[in-house]
Amino acid sequence: MTRRDAAAVAKPALNSEWIVRKTLFVFAMTTVLGIILVIFFVARESIPALRQVGWSNIFLSATWNPNVSNPATGHYGLLVPLAGTLAATLGGIIIGGPLAIGTAIFLTQIAPPRTGKLVVRGIELLAGIPSVIFGWIGLVVLVPMLARVTNTQGYGILAASFILGIMIIPTVTTIAKDALETVPEEYKQASFGMGATRWQTIYKVILPSAKEGLLVALILGIGRAIGETMAVQLVIGNARQFPNSLTSVTSTLTSRIVTDMGESTGAFRSALFVQGLVLLIMAMVIILLIRLVTRKTVKAA
Amino acid sequence: MMGEMHVPARSRARKTTAKTADTVATVVLWALALVCLAVLGSIIGYILVKGLAVVFDPKFILGKPQAINAGGGILPFLLSSIYLTLLTMVIIMPIGVGAAIYMAEFAGESRITRLVRFGADSLATVPSIVFGLFGLALFVVAFGMGPCLMAGALTLALLNLPAVMRTSEEALRAVPASYREASLGLGASRWQTIRKVVLPSAVPGITTGGILTIGRILGESAALVFTMPLFATKAPTSLFSGGAAIAPNLWYTLTEAITPDAQRIAQGEAAALVILILALNLVARFLAHRYQARQGMVG
């Protein structure tokens, strides 16, 4: 084959490869375009409420009293749902955090292979159960149970915390397990060699060296809990006031959005988008926190 | 002398406390893991006990939904969920796998890949209800689609894109470099190598990721409450017509439905969803298992 022939064969291949490459590049950029569009549209829909109702009446007010017939004159303070989101998330982490991290330690340090496999499978299954089903079980099993035990209606922060605690287990356990698995085997051997017990080794050697990864696991669990919607909406009660106990009704950002969207128009609807914007900002803070934690690890290494 | 006598005694005491602490910790860690398993077991058990009798009633699974009277079925919801899954997968697989090929095969570590990864991480962290708001603002209102199959599918495609991309990229990166070198060495172009050598080897991994995505699409409700109808007596007849998927309809049944047998419908829908998701998990595991067995043969 002469040189020119070879070039003639190679050239179309090169051209089509250029097209393929650019097409795949565009596909990859849909993630960037996607997040920009999400931020843009949620922010844009938030503007009417901020204009018509005012920043302070939204971000510094605890009064939620929409006016359906004349939306611009309603009260759309988001402090109650914001407090509800933070309280339910905190409760979820308090209940689910130790369970999830403990399970991860069990899986990496203690579990016999078959038991470990069973637990891993179980956690994979738990991750696949739809959130509306957690909400349904919360509604028909957990809420009546809490109602009997606490002599209240059963709805509220406590019910939401239990549900969230269970729902964050797969996220937190999976990432914590990965973090614990990266601890070098020599650390463990050295600790055992010095006569430390298994728990001393876990507590003094393994947990400290996997600290950043465990922190990332918990932060992602928090992110999951903040954004959880259907399960929480079904058990929190969706009331307009601050909770005065663990078993009094209140609402979260996500539950407020879902509960009120149907009947909302104008500034009322826009105020719900503001709550979505707050959720979006919280998600971005979560990402930045994770980057901060992992960057420190990279530097240290 | 007293001091010398004292040291061994104290160290023995310390050793005993350490041993006790070790036993206690072991028991506690076992208990925590078993609590996780017990919670999962009782959830699945409860759903199946309550729902199996309902879900295997042909009048329920093949019946028409009722808005007011008792005795409604869920066939249109099932069909809507299947159509929604198909449409979402048709949109998401080419884009997700294509993006993964770009990240794994073409782009090195650059500012662009860092940007793409940041975009994917962000999308993966944004709560699904925010995707619902976005879908409402863009597809339902700005594009004028109204709540319909396409609006739901586009919203879910964006929601699940990072997961499809990540699992596909992992599958591509797991293909040994020697495969690529051999193909390039035989004179194949980069794209030919990817199409004929790398992609076929990554298909099982990509498929497993895809099946898990189907599970998430079937279970998603928060991103669909504003982008698709919550209740409809008919399955969608076109891409832009309504139709209610099972998971969002389950939420509607629990909150707004006025049929006297809402409880029974909820039980049946929950069981139908869980059975579908369990089956998908089994298929994914079977494929992963077969893939591993084959890899073992090659290696």
C-alpha cells in the first residue's frame, strides 16, 4: 500500500473519531449543564416570592399562613420547616449513625465471612426499598406504636428521626465500610503484636486512621436525611408550628413543599421554590464539606 | 518494694478491664449489625404479609383503578411505571454510557473532567424533590408539556444520570489495559478498540448498574409528584399524555385518596413494588455472579 492510500484510509476514520469524541464530550457535559439548569430554574421561580413578600418575611419569619386567593398577601416564613428539617436530620443521625458505623466496623473487623455477606446483602436490599414505602410503614406501624407508648398522636420529630435513621443506614454503612477497608493491614498487625485487644485496636488505631472517611459517610447521611421527602411527609404531621416536644407535629422543608404545592399559585408557589432553593444550597454545602474533608486527607497522605 | 509489687497487680487489672471492654464491644457490634438485619427483615416481612394476598388477586393486578368506589385495580399504574422506566432508560443509557466512555477513555485528568465530576457529584447530592421542582418549572410549565410521561422521564433521567455514569465508568475502567493495547497494536483505531473490545467487556458491569437504576426509577416518587399525574384511570397512550406510576400513586393513596379500601390498595402497591425490586436485585446479582465466574476463567 502506498503512503497516499494509507492516508486515504486513515482520514475518514480520524474524522469520524473526531465526531464521536465531540459527541461523547457533549454527553459528559450534560451533568454540568444539568446542575446549572436546576439551579437556574429553581432560583428563577423563587424570585417572585422574594420580591413580593420580602426576604425578611421569608427567612426571618416563623409564620406560615398562605393566602390562596391573594397569594402576595400571605405569610411564608420558613423558620418552622427549616427547624423541622434540622431537628429530624439530627435525630436521624443520632439513631442511624451509630447503627450504620457500628455495622461497618462489624463488617470489616468482626464478621465471619458468611454473616458478613448476609449483612451486606441486607443493606443492599434496604437501599433499594422506595422511600414512600418507608413512609407507609412509618404511618401504619411506627406512628401508632409511638402513639401508644408516648400517649400522643405519634406524629412528629421522633417518628421522622426513626424513619430517617433507618433510611440513612445503607449510605453511611457502605461509605464507612470502604473507609475502614483502606486502613493498612500492617497497622492492625502492629497493634495486635503489641498485645492490644481487638477493641483497643479498633478504637485506638483503626477508627482514628479512617476518621476522614467516616466523617464523609456521616455527612452524606446528613445530606440524604435533609432531602428525604415522602417518608418524612407521611409521619411528621405537616403542622405550621415549632414542635414543643419530640412527639408534637411540625413540618420540614421537603414536607412543606410536597404538602402545599397542589393548591399553590403565584407568590405562594414561589415561596415553596424558595424552600427548594434552601435545600439546593444545603446540598451544595454538603458537597463543599466533603471536598474540604477529603482534600485534607489527600494533603496529609 | 511496695511500688514493684504494685505494678504487676495494676497491669493485670488493666488487662482484665481491656478484656472486658473487648467482650462488651464485640457483643455491641454484633447487636448493631443484627438490629440492621432485623429491621430490614421485619420491613420486608411486613410488606409481604400484608400485601401478598392483595397483589396476587387478578382483579387487583389486572383491574381498573377506582377514584371513589372500592375494588380498584392497578394495571394502568403498572403499565405507566413500565413505560416510564423504558423511556427514562432510553434517554439515560446512551448519554450516561457515552459520558462514561468520554471520562474513562478519552479525557485524562483535566479541568474539564474535574468540572464534569463536580456536575455529577452535585446532581447526585441534590434531593429528588428539588428535581421535582425543576421538572415542574422547566418541562411541565416552560416547555408546556403539562404533567406527563415525558416530563417525568426527563426529570428522572437527570436525577439518575450520575449513578449510570459512575457505574458505567467503573465497568470501563475495570477492563484490563492489555485488551486495549492488544487491539491498538493490531492497528485498530481508538474508537474501534472501544466499540469492539472495551465496551463488550464492560457490558455486564454496565448492565448491572442499569438494572439497579431501573429499581430506583420504579421506586421514585418525590421527583414525580409534580411532573406526572398522581392518579389516572388509564395508562399513557403517547409520550406526552398522562398516566400515574405506582410509587407516586402509593403516596396519593396514603394522603389524598377517598376510596374506602385505600389501605388495601396501599398494601398491594407496596408489595408489588417490593417484589419488582427484589426480582431486579436478584437479576443484577445473578449477572454480576456470572460475570465474575467468567472473569475467573479468563484470569
